[in-house]
Amino acid sequence: MKIIILGAGQVGSSLADNLVSEANDITIIDIDDIKLQTLQDRLDLRTVVGQASHPEVLLRAGAEDADMIIAVTNSDETNMVACQVAYTLFHTPTKIARVRSQKYLNFPQLFNQEALPVDVLISPEQLVTDYIFRLIEHPGALQVLGFAKGQVQLVAVKAYYGGPLVGHELRTLRDHMPGIQTRVAAIYRRDRAITPEGSTIIEADDEVFFIAAKKDIQAVMSELRRLEKPVKRVMIAGGGNIGRRLARALENDYQVKIIEHNPKNARFLSEELDKAIVLQGDAADEELLLEENIENTDIFCALTNDDEANILSAMLAKRKGARKVMALINRTSYVDLVESSEIDIALSPQQATIGSLLTHIRRGDVVMVHSLRRGAAEAIEAVAHGDKQSSKVVGRAIEDINLPEGTNIGAIVRSDEVLIAHHDTVIQAEDHVILFLVNKRKIPDVERLFQVGITFI
């Protein structure tokens, strides 16, 4: 696939990294030639220096025969104009744009072929907000990812010493939870992937990815770790796009306090929010945190635009008694460093955004993609089409499907029914199949499995 990426920032660079390894023809445009040179030294791609929305720049990048443009510059306006130019001059089939401003997103009728021809809108702030919301809904989870319109969830937890399942074989899971269907999709032990078998013994500190129907998630989590007390009090540092959205999403069900440094923004937030308490001040101010009873706070979310400020305020909040702390980290190099410290969860906007972008890039009928473990692994929801003659999966039991190494099927959604996958489960046409890939280099092989042959009419 020939793809042009507009913008070599964090998202554009990470996306290029993901796609180059999958035999795509990638060109990336940016006004910063140093960024482009750094990328070209590291990856097998073309670069073009210039303004991403200018027709001659797009022409130099090969837009006349591109399959897709992905506009992820730091400017909403540049992204939207670039999609318009690609549509008008080059008839580019698929146009994806990152649009951050809610002032545009409030008017979805803007985005159609008669107005602004953007096929797919990506809003990183909304994606991150939804991601944090799911983590708050499931205390104790490291990741919570949804499939099949939320019917199925893939959850990562860290197994704790003395947990009911620690020290036992995986096959005993169903004995502990009669009537509850679940499957362990992957286990990471000291950062190394272990293929889950019935005889695999879970150890303390294993990172366990399991899949289950949404209604059964809490029951499965209780087997792997102590169920944490439900969240009541949430403190948010930073009243920007993400902080404001999260406060609005939480304020009716939780006690929410939001700390904003800028007096003007704090005043705006106090008018915008109904129940959340708005505090004007510095989230790294120890006295302020103590005054606001940080020791009774269930979750502290540091969501400012400054990585260092987020790290410091989250570490301080943890030391002063917050039960769980999360920090928004834009720099990829900081993420691993931070999660080995006092910070419970490092939130990466790039990973959330890339998963959403990959959904529209995968071949075959792939309807959902989640990037896992800094992009090393992926979880995919693919729809099976055809019949036994035209499809490599339809009409076959899972044990008879030639799955790539390190890939396993976790669940199948058939209409409104969630089926946890077993070796003898037969896949039917229109099933939504949820797969976990330890090695994302095997993605082309998985895509081919779900492509329908020419015999299908």
C-alpha cells in the first residue's frame, strides 16, 4: 500500500515505524528537514521537505497514485486542507486527518465529500480520555481495551504474590470460576512473551492479558489479583483538552477535583463543569495536595502538556498517599523509565492514536486494532467473510487454521453472543474474531487469512 504521512512529529514517526516493517511504501512530509533526516537514517522510507497542504509538495510525495494520506501535523487546519487538496487534485481514495479542536468536532456535518472530504477523523484527546475512563472503571488493570462495540474486553493485569491463580496451571482457571468463560491471550514474564498453554504456571509479577465478555471482567480480575476498592475520588492535574474532557466524563459518578495553573483557564473550567471542584494552583505544590486530602484520593491523573511536570506531580502525589497515579507521557523514551518508578501507569497518546489509525490501514476486514506493549504486539478484531471454499477461516475449527507463530484467537462475537475460543470452535461467516499477536511482524499473514478468495461471489 502506498501511504503518505503528513507530519513527522511523535504520532507520524511512530506510525511510520509501525508501517515500514509491513512492506508498505511510505513517504513522510514535514517542514523540519532534521527530523526527516533522522527518520530516513533509521527507516526505509522516502521523505519530502515542505508544507504538507501545498499541492506541489504532495505531488513531489507521489500523491497522484497514493492509496492513502494520513494528516497528523500539529495544525488541524493544515490537516483538513491537505485532505481537501488530495481529494480535489489527486482523488486519493482514503484521507485520514487528526483534528484536535472540539470547536471543529462539534460540527460533524463539516466532514463529508461535499464539504471537507475527510474519510476518517482521529481525535487523540478523545481516545486518551476514553482509555483513562476504562482504567478508572476497572481498578487494578494496566490496560483495558474494547472490541465488538464493547461486548468483549482485553484486560492486562499484574498477577500478585498469593493470588488465587498464582502458582497454578492455567487449565485450573475454569475450576476457580465455574460458569465464567475467559481465555488468557498472552503472558509477559520479565518482558518476555510466553505462549499460554494449559500447563503454563502463572508466577507473581507476570503481566497477564486475558479476554472475556465485559460482564465477566471483574470476576476474572479477582482471580489474578486482589480486587481493589471501587474508585470514588479522582484528582486531575491539568485542565487542557484531556483533563477537561475527563472531568466532564467523570463528574456525575465520582468526586472530581481538577487543578489548573492558569487563572483564566481555571475560571473557564469552573463555568464549564457542573459538579467537579476546580482549584487554581500548581499540581506539584505539596501544600496544596495535602490541603486537598491527597492521602484520600483513589486516582491522581497528571494530564498537563508538560511530561516533566506530569512525572513530578504524579510521583509527589504517590508519596503523599494517593492510591494510584497515572501520568500522560508524550516522549516514548520516558515511558519505560517512568513505569519502573512510583508511577503506576504511563499514558502514551501516541499508542492510543496509532491503534486507531492502524484500524483503517490493515487489509482484510479489520474493524479494530489496539497497539500493545509500545507497539511490539497487537490485538486485532477481524470479520470473517465467505465460505469454506473462498475463506481460509470460515467453516474451520480453530485447531485447523494455520495461524502464524505467536498468534492466538481469544474470542469470537457472533451476533450478540460472546464465545471464548476453544480448539474445536468453528468460525462462521460474519463472526468477529479477536486475535492477539505477540509478534506484529506476522500481521500480513493474519490479514491474508481474512481476505476472501476470488471464488467468493
